[in-house]
Amino acid sequence: MSPLRPHGNSGIASDSEKSPQLGNSVYIDPQSAVIGDVTLGDDSSVWPMAVVRGDMHRIQIGARTSVQDGAVLHITHAGPFNAEGWPLIIGDDVTIGHKACLHGCTVGSRVLIGIGSIVLDGAVIEDEVVLAAGALVPPGRRLESGYLYVGAPCKQARPLSDREREFFRYSAANYVKLKNQYLTEHDQP
């Protein structure tokens, strides 16, 4: 693998084979890192000190998804212990809280990943889930749609309220508004 090639001050870097693919009106903070085979959907944002590292497998992030400060998004490479590896797949309207770590998992749409939570290889979080701050989703675990999950390892706590379900789109729209301000102020394409 050749060294990573940065793209200006944007925090975007290519590896030897792949460059990040950005949808329309994406904001990537200059103090973040987006590396390799990464696709970011329209109106998504990556905030300071976040790392999105698709250098050994692919990362796909949907529209209006916010990767907040200090979050780490990574994959599991294909090899002798996992023949296919685990890509990282994230849906639309997802808010990924500060310092969360998502590793080789699948996250549906309209999900809140709480601050400092950890989601491990092969885990699946269905649509419309709230994962509480500090929660741990073990490898291979599936979180059912419509519930709050808490703890380490996480457990299903209770069904989501209608108000909590409304928060998914509110949070996504709020971060779209904020990243639009940053794009205007920083004149980033």
C-alpha cells in the first residue's frame, strides 16, 4: 500500500486504490480524517477529530448522517480469521454521538448512537433504535427496531416513545442546518 495522499486541508485522504466519494453538500471538518473506500451520502457531516477509516474494507454512510466529534468508524478486514471481513454500513438520518466507536457493523436509518457507545463486528442495529451513552453492542448482536438499549453489554430497556421517534429526523435536520452554516463560513465545496 502506498502512503495516504491528503486532499488539501479537508481531512480527506486516498489510499493506494480508493478515494472517498462524497454526496452533495457534505461537510468534512479539516481536523477530521476520512480515508480510503468511504462513501458519504448527501448532506452528511464529519466533525472535528472524527476518524472514518475505510483503508482495508468499505464504509458506506447514508444521507443526513452526522459523525460527531471524536467518533471512530472502522471496518474488519478480510483475512484468515474472517474470510469476508465486515464493512461498516450506516443508514440515513443517523446521529453518531461524540466518541462513539463503530467497528465492522451495520446501522439502519433513524438511529441515535449515544456518546461513547461501542458497536462491534457483525452487530446489526435495525431502524429506529436509540443506543444509550456508554452502551456496548457485542459482536454479532442484533438490536430490534423501536427500542432503547442501555448498558454494557446492552440490553433492551423499553419501547421508544413517539417523541423519541420524532427526534431522529429533528437531530438529523439540525446537523444539516449546522453543517450548511459551516460550509458557508468555510467556503468548502
